[in-house]
Amino acid sequence: MAKRHISIVFAVSLCVAGSARGEEEPAAPTTGGEASIGFPSFFGISGMRNLVDARTPSALQLRGLLGYAYTKEITKGEVAERTIETDEASVTASGSFLSFLEAGGHFPFYVVKNRSLDVFHTFTERTHSVGILSFDLGLKAGRSLDYIDRSVRWLALSPYILMHVTGGPGIERLDGFFAFELGGAASVALLDDLLSFHLNVGYEHLGVRTAGVRSRLGILGVPIGDPDDFVLRLGAYAEGLSVLTGRERHDAIDVSLGVQTLTLGHLIIEVTGGYRVYEGLANQLRDRGTGGLEANAGGRIDF
């Protein structure tokens, strides 16, 4: 009788455990809002351009993109004007794991960098066209707080780190050639993730004795959302940076816009861009126009 009782208890336990596993097992996105969470940022982790989304896809997800980026920077002083134009081809690879971890990398493989200098209307130009040692990494650990209570599913929190390393001739990211950003992201999602608001705040290291604070505030919306057919997400955010180098302070404000699409649950196409609307420089320098445009195409797989 005791053996029979033990067998019944063991069988019931297996059924309960199996049911719990079924409930905890990540599922593929079922709404357009959920499907939009997997769109990658520049660093591969969820977001748009440099904006980090604190939410993480619930399913195991792998993403890969092939991209092109163009940036232009014009700086003017009392006697000279410098222009730097960069064309870049790159690969971005990333993944989401265990419903709360994300890792991504951005790897340029070919760069054309054109520098021109106008001093008293005397024009000089120099061009680099090379493959260079340069990479960007993004790591994030966080997700929606629904694991605490379903009533706070609308809130997501994530610490993150972004890093940029380059060799000569150099691509400048995060306003530095060797830079990292350590920060926290918060996201508030409404209407089943169709509308979301995002805040990033982080410490910025841009070189020896050069550090600052960076913040981003943005909004992402999904006007069209069918996870098996077509998902369209639009986004915009403002980004502020305040840097202290020795006794000199450097401030900058950028505005970015983007369009991201997902077709048939796998094909990703995105176009994003940004423009520097304010920059306070030292030594009587002025920013006359700094901006960029990126286009990426690739795919993702949910498991």
C-alpha cells in the first residue's frame, strides 16, 4: 500500500513539474508589441541606434545584420574649418538568452574616411580607405518586472555596458576612440508593448582624465503589429552628454529618429539617423553640423 501511495505521489509530482516547465518555457512573440522588443540597437542589444531598451525578448533569439553608415562632422574655429566624412560597412551580431540576458557586437570591416581642412581658404584633403581593427560591444541583464508580480509587467529595469575600441585611422563612437558607458535603463510599456518610453543614464569614460555623464530619453511606437506578417516600429529620442576634461567642460545634445521593420517574423530592415543640435566646445571652436545615417538589413530566429 505504501509503495502504491509513493508511486501516485511521484506521478502527480511529475505532472506538476511538467506543467510548471510548460508555463515557464519562453514562447515566440504572439503580439506585434512583443515582436518589436527584439529589434537591435547599434550595439546589438535591444533598442534603437544608441538607445537601450530595458526589455528583453522572452524567447531565445539570435540576430544578424549587414549595415552601412555615413557620418559627417564639421568643426569651425576662428581661422579654420575641419570636415570629417566616414563611410562604413559592418556586421552586427547579437542574441537574447534566458529571458533576461543580451549580448551583441558591431564589427566594421571596411571604412572610407575623408578629412578636409580649410585654413584661410587654403584647402587640403586626406583620405583613408582601409579595413581597420574596430569593434563595439553591448551587454545587458534585465527584463520586465512581471516575475515579481504581473501588476508591474509595464516596468522593466536593466543595467548595461556599452564599449567601443578602435585602432587607426579610427572611428569615433560614444564621442571617443576608446570609450565605455556603464549605466542603467528603465522602460515603461503600455498597450501590450505597442507604446513604450525609455530612459538611459550612465557613466561615460572617454579616455585618460576624460569622463562624463550621458542620458537618453525616448519613445518607441508600433503602429502596425502582426508578428507573423509585418511589424513597423517608429522611434525618437534625445541624448545628452556632459564631459569634464581637466578643468574644461564639454556638453552635447543629439536627436535621433528611426524606422524598424520585421517581415514574416524573420527579416529585419531598419533606417536610423541622428543630428547634433548643440555642442559646447573649448578653444572658441563651434560645431557646424554633426550627424549620421545608418541602414541595416538582416534577420532573426526565435527558438
